Amino acid sequence: MNIIFTYFHHRFLSKMKLFETIRATREHIDFLTNQHLTIGFVPTMGALHQGHLSLVQRAVQENNRVAVSIFVNPIQFNNPSDLENYPRNLEADLKLLEPLLSDDDFIFAPTVTEMYPKAETRLFDFGSIAEVMEGRYRPGHFNGVGVVVNKLLRIVEPAAAYFGEKDFQQLAIIRQLATMEQLPVKIIPCPIIREPDGLAMSSRNVRLTPDHRQAAPLIFQTLLDAAKRTGTDSPDQLKQYIGATLNQTKLLEVEYVEFSDEVTLESVQNWTTSRNIRCFIAVQAGDVRLIDNIRISVPAK
């Protein structure tokens, strides 16, 4: 049986629908399509924060209706403990979405069995962009991302899908996925949303200990400091500076720092290699792994 819930705003000014099955979701999408309404889609793994909500707000502004998926995708976790500890609170997520969504907007929150009734065996070849940085340190991660995003985009059939630039490499993978699969969807990048102290918002931040949370804003501050030195220091020198600055805290351990071309994600060895450079970083803060990135403006010679 299809399970369909309607979640009412406390003032009864709006309502949003929650679907747990693909069938119920597709029936509603057919209803919207028959009315020639466009759908903006925000895929999430729940544990929503203001970063997610900024994507939803943009989707609301740019589309007739909005869909939000909440699904912790097990096949993109290469670390079993990370999957086990990933925060989950559907009720809290619904309360955050409630003021933003209205009639005929909907949430798709399937079970693992619903999404993967049998073992998933598909393998995507994303080429070199999936082999560096996150791809190097999290084997199989991007294939899991590709599988679930492909499924979600085919279920929801949105006109546009919204992704945050904090996961910039993932964004590049999804753009390539849409091209490879010939999916008629616009992939919309959205800026990183940060805490007042600069820490990039992430669902994992709630797992930081007080000491690690206090140290974590140094990641962004160090990236900003490094960006100011591009006129005098080389990429390799800045990598060493960033690593030494963060590692000396004893609370943060740099996994990688990379200066890369924004399109190809190829490593940049000097500032003349590319005009579109971004600095990427992954840092272990106790049991929590944090990623961040900033765009680099290279001074004109």
C-alpha cells in the first residue's frame, strides 16, 4: 500500500506531502506534470540545516513546485561507522521544511529497501574527476552518489536540481552524470552557507566535540589567509602552510589540500595553469571528517 501523509502548517496556511514509496511519488508527479507545473528538486540525506534550507528557498523561487528527498544513501559510505553515526531525525527535518513548502510541494523519504529492492551492481565511469581528492580517499563513494542521484532524478523528473558547492567535486560528478545519462535537468550550483564563525554548515557538525567545534573555524580562516598569499607563494608552498597551520592545533588533522581547476579538477602546479582555481581541503576533527573549499583569485601579473 502506498503510504501518503499530509503534514499541516500549525496555522493551516500551508501543507506539504510526505511520500515513502516511489509509486506514490510518481502518482503525484504525474498529477503535477498534467498541470504543466515545473518541479525544483533538492536531494538531501536529512539532518537539515540552513545550508539545505537555502537550496529549498531558491528552488521555491524558481519553480512552480518543489520536491525534497530525505534518504541516507548507504552505498556512498565507504566507512561503516560513518553510516551508522550519520544523524537522522525526520520529524525535526519536517519541522524545518514546514514553513517553506506549500500545497503540492512534497518530501520523498523512502526506505533503503524501497530504493534498493535488490543489490545495486551498476558502475559508472566518471573518469579522472572521480579519482582525485574525495575519490582517492573514499573509494566507491562517487559511484554510490551516481547511482542514487540517477535514481532520484529519474523518479522526480525535475526541471532543475539544486546542489551546494561545499561538495564541489560531487557537483562536478552530478553534472557529468546528467550529461552521460542524457537527463533533461538543469544542475544548479548554490553557494556554501557558513556559520557566523566561518565553519561550512554540514550535517556532521553536530557530532563535533566542544573542543573540535571550537577549532573547526580555523579551517576556513586558514584557507582565506592562504588565498591572500597567492601573489607571493606557489600552490605547493600554500599546501604546506595550510597543513602546518591546521595540524599544529593537535585537534585538526589535514587529510589533503589541493589547488585544482574548477572544471577538470586537475591539480594546479602554478598560478598560470588555470584562471578558474579552487582550493579543496579535507580535515579530520576527532571522529568527524570535514570538507571545505574556496575559490582562488589569482592576482594579475
